[in-house]
Amino acid sequence: MKILLAEDDFVTRKFMKDFLSKYGECDVTVDGMEAVDAFMLALEEEEPYDLVCLDIMMPVMDGYQALMGIRNLEKERNIPKEQAAKVIMTTALNDEKNVKMAFELGCTVYSGKPIDKNRFEQVLSKFGLI
């Protein structure tokens, strides 16, 4: 599995990279702009990401903007919905407004922080990623 992680907090980024690396190749970015650039490069190289984990509160471009950019890139390339990357929003923002907005923009799963490893693995399993 090819994984893209976008997280600006060093501690969370290190934890998530260590956790996700056992499931596949894990590329790490520190803001939404880098995440969209990495996603576009992977598509151009015909090695798309299977999973994208986006924090919402990031500098330069937040997770919502990055999610829109990623979904727009997939639309431009006519990638069928069933082949689109699974996107997990990882954030401490667990209020209804933020959850609803994330799903409206095309996220697959919304995961609150702190990350619960067991629940996260259940989600990965549910979507056939592990």
C-alpha cells in the first residue's frame, strides 16, 4: 500500500509515520500544499496513493483545501470513485460542523485525535487497505 501523510505537528507526524509504515510505503508532508503536490506527482508517475491521511489544521493549505485539491486531481484524470484514494481526516476538531464538511468534500473516514491504533486498524481493514 502506498500512503501519503500530511501532518504539521512533529510528534503526531512521527507517531503516524511509525504506525503506518508497517502497512506500506509512507511519504510524509508537513502542509496541505506539499500533500497536493505529492499526490499530483504520484499520479503523473502512475503510482497513485492508496491512502491519504490529512490533518485539518495545517499551514499554507489546510486539510479541507488539500482534500479538494486531491479530489479535483482525480476528477481531472477521470479516476473512477472506486479507484480513488481513501482519505482519512485526522484532527482534534470533532464537532459536527467539521465532520460534515469533511464528508461533503469527499473524505472516506474522519478520525479524531488522539489516534486510537486499534480503531484506525479496523478502518484500514474495513476498506481493504490491510
